[in-house]
Amino acid sequence: MDKTIITVATTGAWPTKANNPNVPMTPEEIAEDVYACWKAGAAVAHLHMRDDEGKGTMDKNRFAKTVELLRTNHPDCDIILNMTTSGDLNATDETRQAHLKELRPEMGSYDCGSMNWLHTSLFLNPPAFLEELGQNMQAWGVKPEIEAFDPGMIANAQYYLKKGVLKAPLHFQFCMGCANGIPGTMKNLVFMKETMESLCPGSTWSCFGVGHSAMTMLYGAVALGGHIRVGMEDNVMYAKGQLAESNVQFVERARRVIEEFGKQVATPDEAREILSLKK
């Protein structure tokens, strides 16, 4: 495929202004950042929200305000919005889904299994929640982005596909180099890709690398025919010893890599076609 989708993950649930003063935190900052990244070439924006203390929150009103600001101030922006369902480890099953029900974004994250998180806490995605979320996303017209932190989560997706909780074609986000997840190496990326192709043929995929694996995953995704996610959710450093100036900086680098490889950056509408979305 000659078109490569760039997803920008602007904020995440963890990095703060103390880590990098350029991390967008408020709905106003996030909306403007998403618009700037769209102009730079991002086709998808993966959204997290923060509360007044800078902590991750699933407050549906903050999601709504961000969308309203983006659509009102920049009506020409047709970027695909992909909203997290995992922005707060203390959220309930209901609050993890309320914004999807109300706002009906084109995409939402679907973390396909539970794991230890950063050696300090549990990232819980129990079977009952995953079944409810998958069925609700189908009813609400929200395409799941299946976030896989290890190959077992790909097997989980296959199970839920067979059960009808998920609907083909699936789209995976391989989360590489996260603490307690699969390390971000080329060997592991190839393994994740081959596992997906074996268990869930016909699926599309993207990936990102945390920390020192970021560049390996960027080049690897482009070379292997996948798509790529960049942004300060995953890395606040642009290079070793160099804080990122903005999320646009990450998008612009991804665009250069894609174009130097002889491919083209997908527009939002081209991404919709690749991902089987309805505008």
C-alpha cells in the first residue's frame, strides 16, 4: 500500500508540563494542537483528556469541549477523531464509554486485555467489559482501534471476532516498548504483524514505540507496510537529550520518513477508505 496513515497521540494520560512544557493539557490546547498536526499531515488524532490537576480523566464534558472547539474554530479540519477508553485507571466501565455514546467519534481505543502497568498498578480490561465495549461500539458506529501490548491480546481479538463482539476488518495498534508489554524491537514487530496476519487475516495495523524504540518502530512500520502513531503521549523527547517542541515536530518527521521511502501520507478521507470508515 502506497498510502501511510499518521496518527498523532497528542497528550496521553501521564506526561505533564513538568516532563515537557509543550504537552497540550487543556481542551483549548489540545484542539489547537490537533489542528496544527492535521495541517502537517496527521489523518487521525488519538485523544486523551486531563483534569484541572493535569491527571488523566474520562470526563465526557472535556471531550465534548475539545471537539466543539476544534469543529467551531477550524471547520475545514476533517481529521478522524479516535477517543481513548483508557484515560484514567480509576474510571468505571460506564465512564470509560460515556463519551463514545454521546459524541460518536469515528474511532475509539479497545485495549484487548489486562496487564501490569508501569510496575505500580493494574491496567484492567476484563472479559465482561471488553464484550460490553465491543457490542456498544458496534451499536454506536465507533470503529475499535485494537491496542495490543503483547501477542496474547491479538489472540483475544481473534476470540472476540469469532464471537461477534468485534467485526472485521479489524484495525490494530501495536503498542511497542511499554513497561510490562512487548519490547519495541524489529524482531518483535515482525512477530506481532505475523501473529495478526495468522489469527486475524485482512486486518490493518499501525504501531508506535515508546522511548528509545520510537525511531525503530517508525522506520519499521513504514518498511513493513503498516501505519504509524507519533506524539507526546508516547514520547516527550524528540531525540536523546532534546525535548520535543511540539507534536507537529513528530508528525513532520514521520511525513519525511514516509515520503523518503517512496510512499505518500494518507489524507483523512484516504484513511477512512483504508480503515473502512464512513465519514
